[in-house]
Amino acid sequence: MNPLSDLGAWGYILFWGITILAAGIFLYRGFQLWRYLKLGRPDETFAHLGRRLARGTIDLIIQKCQFTNLGRRNRAGLGHMFMAWGFLLFVVYYTVFIIISSGFGISEPMEHNGFYVVYTWIMDIIGPFIMLGAAWGIIRRYAVRPSRIEQQRTFEAGFILFTVLVHPITHFGKIATQIAYGNPPAGLGLGTPPVSTWLSQFYSAANAPGWHVFWFWAHWAFVLLVLGIIGFTRYLHFPAGVINDVLTTRQPKTPKGKLGNIDVKNQATFGVGTVNNFTRKQLLDTYACVVCGHCQDACPAYNTQKPLNPRVVIRDIKQNLLKNGPRLLNKQPVSQLLIADQGPGSVSEEVLWECTTCAACMEACPMYIEHVPKIIDMRRHLVQMRAKFPPELLTLFENMEQRSNPWGIAPGERAKWAADVAAKPFVAGQTEYLYYVGCAGSFDSRSKQVSAALANVLNAAGVSWGILGTEEKCCGDSLRRTGNEFVFEHMMRENIKLYQDKGVTKIITQCPHCYSTLKNDYAGYGFKVEVRHHTEFIRQLIAEGRLKLDGRLDLGTTVFHDSCYLGRYNGILDEPRETIAAVTGRPPVEMTKNRTNSFCCGAGGGRMWMEESIGTRINHARVQQALDVDPNTVCVSCPYCLIMFEDGVKDQKLADRIKVLDLAEIVALAVKAAPAAPERSAAVAR
Ligand code: SF4
Ligand code: SF4
């Protein structure tokens, strides 16, 4: 039977009437959201579209986003997978067996063939899993209540899970009654699907037709209700997330969290001061947010009681767009400021300056949302358009402009660290690698020891290296992350010219911030040379046999701290661990938060130069995480991490018990301790 034809022409009128109404609401809202998106600046999101489409489709089918979270031992992702797979299968079912089959009155032939039987079997099997996924979501949200969804037990969230739970029930009712009144899915000689068959016993042949009509309309009403509300609720994450995945910057050679360049000469405004200054892709990010709170869970600022919550930043940008969108389309002034203390829908300045740009939020986000470029774009507006920034940054900016280093130390002091290691100047044609020491390695007393250690390691391996000495200038990392793009760009162009004039083609750094800036940010301006961080370079020297280590250096229990700009931003995770194993004979002990899930030291994103006056100090929180594994040595690979860890260990009065060493220092100790190898001597002589 066809529940539509049983009602005569009115059945079809009702069916198509409500279907067109729901589809109309869906399309109208979709069009409205699309127009708001178009308010944003165009960007390059359509490059490599074929490859991205293929990747997006695969990601959708395998629910890659949820695998990311399962990898973090978050079992909620499993429930979401069942719901998503079920949703995809149901979409095919609606299209083929409801819209085409029932809607056009051809259900008899459509429901008596092999495809229908196989499909009802599939739905029968997936249906309970969808219900389990939804029930699991409801239990977690209202009974288990993990902290990251504590503030999200809204009516909307509960209602969405309710619709997911009820929807398969209506489907089962429909098939069960079909079986009960003697018109089961038939074809291919297969039996009837198990769950629906079991449920059919609760109906009699007499009452089943009436119930069948009820379940049909209940099912379709739920489907259309969901279709109508998609654009108004967090269901929106599903279509927006799929498009976002396709358009996201995860293409080969695109650095994570890539920042947009500014055309200093030709642009009238800089950074993002109103919501339409974001790019369209950045705005799409906000539609894709599923409010899962993974970013909030990962954020070091949020977890040390700062006012910054990356989930809320994304929510506020979206709210601001939805609120101001209609006015901006009509060329009217916005009714709510983007950067202001105006509650939900605005992001406060204080929030923006708390970010360490550690990218833990982006790493954790299942929807590939990029928080950091948005935060930096808003910082750019504050710095360049409104000259508003924490007072400490004024000193940083002045030091950078006047002395080309954040400490403001005379440039003539830059190469003093090198006196004891016989560093030579870089000479094109004679020197292979430029050792870009960086400002910390040149001026900070503790990091200068790391520079000397690395120089000794390079010498021990016979590497041909040289320095720029007093000609070296800051790479500009802190300027770029704090939004001072003017000075950054000026400095970067001077540096690029210097490197080109000197004939530099290969660079070694000891600082992940210099490494990432020279490798990724400079490349965004067309400067492409080989840049190596000492962790990967030293690992290579060991692998090539140029550094002989006997694995006997005793550092006690050694723990390795992943620097954000080395691990998360640039994927250098195994190399330092392998080197520690080569030096000490065993791999480092791991903190709970390690590798790409590492916890920031608190100094990135220009936070090194700002006061930290709210909540627990981030470096104290990270040191505590290290203390949880009771180390004798904390190994780092970044000058900022070195400073932050040493300060944290001193503050805990543990400096006598715990050593904080850079990887280069550990290797230098091992090289010194090991008997001189003939190969090494030969290499040095080369
Ligand atoms: S980059 Fe780090 S500090 Fe900034 S919002 Fe993301 S997780 Fe928080
Ligand atoms: S931004 Fe990403 S991680 Fe954060 S709540 Fe939204 S979807 Fe979840």
C-alpha cells in the first residue's frame, strides 16, 4: 500500500506541500547563510578542487573527523560516527523510497525488488546503532556531563539528539507494520529484516495498515522537521562541515594555520575589525562548528582560567555574522561590534591577547576549524588600525624597530656568544649551512649556552656552517603573531634581501619559532630555501653516522616537551625522541599531553613579552604535568620553552633536582663524553 494514495489526491497534496515547504525553508536559509558568507573577502579556497573534493568525500564516508577524536580516547566520537553513517544511509532511503517511490505513487514495484530488500536490511542493522549513538549522547550530556560540554546542555542540543533517537523508531514502525499486514519487502529470495520482523508481532493484520499510515507520516514529518531546522541549529555543521573539509587548507605544502599576507602599500584597512573583513572560508568555519568543546579542552589559556575560550570565539564570530549580516547586506552600519566587551557576539580585546597561538585548538577540532589565523587577524586590526595592544608590547615593537631584536640589546652584542666556539662567518660557496642563531640564542644568557652546544655538535659532525654575526636580525615571529604586520613585513624583506645577497640556500635554526617563520611565513612571500630545525638535523647526522653516540649518557628519567611550533605546526615529533634514545639508550618518558596533543609552555604568540596576571601561569601548569612523571631531566627544543620550564622549575624550588636541557645540550654532552671517533675527527678535518 502507498500511504499517500490511500488518502486520495489529498495525500499527494499534503506530502508535496509539506515537502516543498520544508525544502523551501532549507533552501531559503541556505541562500541567506550563503549571502552572509559572501560578505567575507574572497580567498584561494578553490585551488586543487578536484583533489580536495575526493579527500572530502573520503573523509565524510570514513568519518575521519571522529577518528581524530577517538585517537584521543574520546569514545563519544564512536556514537557520532553511527549517527553520521546512519544519516547518510537514510538520505539515500528518503530520496529513493520516499520521495520517488511514495511521492510518485510507484511504491509497489519499488518495494518489491532486491535493492529495496537489501536496503531495508541495511537500515535494520544500522538503525539500532543510530539510536545507541543518540542515547549515548543524551546520557553523556545529561548524566555523565564531561566538563567540555558542561555549558552546552541547551534545549537545542537536547532536541537534536531527540530527533536522532526518534527518527529510526518511526522507520522501524513503518517497515514492521508493512510486514504485519502482509506486504513485506520482497525480492532476491531474502527473508524480512530482523528488527522490523520482530517488531511486527506487536501489530495485527487488522490494525497494521492504520499504524503503517501513522508511522509513514510520523517518519516523514521528522525528516522534514530536521530539513527545515538544519540552517538554524547546530545541524548546520553537517553540510557546512563537509564543505569546510573540502575547502580547508590541508593541502600539501600549505602550512598549518597559514596567515594571510597583507598588501601594506595598497590595502586601506588591515586585519579584521568587522566580521566581513574575514575571508569567506573563515566565516564558513563558524558554520561548521558543532560546539563539541574539544578546542576548549585543549586550550592552555582556558585551562589556566584565562578569559579565552576558542569555542566561544568561534561562536561569537558566527553570532556577530548572523546579527550583522542583514545590515551589512543593506550597507548599514553594524549593530554589534566584533571586537568589544559587548557579550555574546563580540570578542573582547583581553581574550585576543591571551592566545599563545599554540594551535592545540586547531589540532583538536574535528571540523578543521582554524582559530589562530582569526585571532591574529583581529590582533592585526587592533595593532595596525587602532594602536591598541597591551602596554608591554610597545617595548617589544620599539626594540624590534630600533634594534632588530625583542630584548632591545645593541646589535653589536649579537655574536658575542660565538667567541668560544670559533664560529666563522657565512661565506657563499665556502659554507654550506647558515646557522641562524636567532635572538634568544644570541642574547639570552641561558640560550647562548644552547647556541654554543649546537655549534660544538655541528663541529663534531663536520658540518660546514657559518653565521651572519652582527648582520643577523630577528626573523619577526613575535611581530607577526602579535599582529604588527607592518614591521614584520619590513623586517622580513630586509632579511630576505640579506640572505639572497649572501647566497644563503640552507639554514639551520635552534628555535622552532624562527624555524617556522623562515620556513613557512617567509615562503608565503616567495622566499624558499631549505630550513632545518636542529632536532631534525641532529637526527640526520646520527643516522648518517656523522655523530657517534654510545647511548650511555645518564640523565636519569628524561621527559621530552614538544614545542608547539615544532610538533603541531611542523610535524617534528619522532626525531627528538629518537635522538634522546640514541644518547641515553632509552626513549624519553612521555607526559600525558605529548606529541601533537602537547601543552604549550605559555610563551608563543608573543606571550613571551606580555604579563600573565590571570589564573595559573601556563608554564606552572606544564611543569606540573612534567612533575607527574617524576623526571630528573626535562628535554626541550626551543629557547622559549627552555626559559619557561627553567622558571617553572625554579618557582617550584626544584632546580636542584630537575635539570632543564635543550636537546642540543644533551647531544653535546654525549659527544663530549664519548671517545673521539676516527670518522668524526676526519669529518671535522674536512
Ligand atoms: S592557539 Fe592555543 S591558546 Fe590560542 S585559542 Fe588555540 S588552544 Fe587556546
Ligand atoms: S571549534 Fe571545533 S573543536 Fe571547537 S567547539 Fe567548534 S567544532 Fe568543536
